[in-house]
Amino acid sequence: MKRLHVHVAVSDLEASTRFYSALFAAEPTVVKADYAKWMLEDPRVNFAISTHDGAAPGLSHLGIQVENADELTEVYGRLQKADRPVLDEGATTCCYAKSTKSWIADPQNIAWETFLTTGDAVDYGTGPELSRIAADPAATGQRCCG
């Protein structure tokens, strides 16, 4: 079963963690010095916040997290039909997790990742330069993972 992923850049991680913990009536499942994540079942969402890389506060990116390789293949097929450039990142470390992922940007240059998490990581990791998938590379401010 797929899960919506939302990542928000925040300026004050502690205050934002308190706010979202109250909003979701749940404590984060992952807490780091620059990152927190809630794996919620109702609604089924992977919601993450971070202060990483000094990004401006606001929406960082959206995504679809899958649970197995078959679902990943299915979602990758959808990306190909979206008639937009796709960045196949493959195996990577991002957001304290090891994943296999690809990226696409919608017509408004909002970055979407599709990914299968394969394990935990001890560091935040790195990510691709998402201007490679933007309709207008100068217009995108979204970058994931450094």
C-alpha cells in the first residue's frame, strides 16, 4: 500500500515538532538534530520536517512512498506517462534512510519523489540537483537532502 510523503522545510525544528505532534496526536517516529518524521496511518502519510541545508521555510517536496519493488515499478511507469523529465536517482541515502528513488516535477515545478525505503542511515545523506527536472530551472527552489 502506497503512502503520501510530504516534506516541509522549517526554521525552528523544536517548535514545529511540538506543533505537528499536537496536530497529529502522535510523537515523531524519527527525531534527529535537524529532522523529524511521522509515519502516520490515519491519514496514511510519511510527513517530515527539517532545517537541513538552510532551505527557506515551506513546502520542500511531495512524494509517493511504496512498500515493495512491484509497487515501485508500477509508480515508475506512471512517471513515464506524465510527459515530463524524470530523474532516476537509483539507490541513495537521503533523510536518514536508504532508498531507491526517482524524481519528477509537476508543471508548477513542485518536486515529487517516488521511492522505496530499504533501510535506515546514520547521516542525512545527499540528493540530486532538482533543477534538472524543472520546466524552468531558475524557478525551482526545491532541493532534497543537501
